[in-house]
Amino acid sequence: MVDDTTLEALYDYPAGLDAPFVQVNFVTSADGAVAVDGVSGGLSSPADKKVFALGRDLADVVLVGWGTARAEGYRGLKRTETRTDRRARLGLSEVPPIAVVTPRCSVPPDSPLLTDTVVAPIVITAGSSDPAARARLADAGADVVVAGEDGFDPAAALAALAARGLNRVDCEGGPRLFGDLIAADLVDQVNLTVAPLLAGGGSGRIATGPGAAPLRMELASALADDGFLMLRYRKRGR
């Protein structure tokens, strides 16, 4: 692995963004499994966790699907000495909010995303979701955004984040959200860690959902640590 200064320079967002730049983070086994026992932690390593935390430190907002947030036990992001110092140096807000995508507005008002957080979460839902559920989340302190009528509209969601000044978007999955972003051609960078493990069958892909024409990416960097390969792919011209 490289030193922290070089790592930050490699993974930082382009300067002067005036529109959302979306990076997506995933870890897979060498045979393509996205999880072990239903969660991604079994595939990770200290180096991968460092890159994952850096993605949060450098972002304006963390974007995640509700299924992943629920399975992984998400809470609001916390202050840490490294995060606080880095974000202050870069002129970013103290802690980035989490924006959770839930077309049916399924996040309960007592979720740790709302009750254990420094900054209010953003709940991105569809217009067809239950208005009462949206009102309950708003009353609990969430910033509720309607992006799409009958389902999730990725472009509308990113426009809503941009309207809030949140252009540095760090997407942490899950597979359906990643698939939706691919289908809408809204992925600018993929940070993919390949773990030196064979997990066997039973686990899904890192992207699912609607089919899309293949999108060509360029390899921007490759790092290795203890057998784990950390790859960074960027869309051409970004």
C-alpha cells in the first residue's frame, strides 16, 4: 500500500465539480461473490477498510440502498480525529449525511440512521410510496426526497443531491442501486476490491437489475496489500 497522502490524492474527487460525480464501492471474492453470510465484511481487509473509510471522508454524501443499510446495520457517520482533520483541511462539512434509497419508504422512524447520527439522513423515495410514511420520517428529522413516481429515478435523485450542494457522491451499494446507476449511465468511478477468497455459489453479483449496454471504463489505479487487489476504474473523460 502507498502512504496516506498518496492514497488521498488517488481517491479524491475531481476539483471544481458543478454536477454530481458518483463513485461506487464494492468488494468481491476472487470468484465474484459479493458477500459472505449475507454481508460484505467477510470479504474485507484492513487495507480495504481504509479505502472504504477514505471514500466517506472525501464525500459530500454517502448514497446507499435501504436493503444494504438494513443488512449491514448502518447508522449515521461519526466524527473521528482523522475524518475531522481531513474534512476541515479540504473545506468539507464536518460529517457527510447518508442518503438512503427506498422506493417504498420502508425506513422506520426509529432506525439508527435517524436516532444515532450527527447529521440528518436524506431519504430518497418514490412518489407512489405511502405519504404517511414519508410524513413520519420527516417528523423524525429526515430530509425526504421524492425521486421518481412509480420507482426510483437515479437522475432525479442526483439532481436533488446537487441542489443541496452534494456533488461528491460515495455510493456503497447495494447491487440493485448499482445496477440502476449503470442503466442510467451515472457511474463515474468504481472502487473495486478483489479479495483472495473463494466463496462458492449462493451469493449474487455486485450489480443487478435492468440490462444496459456495456460502459467502457479505464483503469485509473491498482494497489495490492496482503493478497487483496484494490482497483479504481474511471469513466473516460472524467
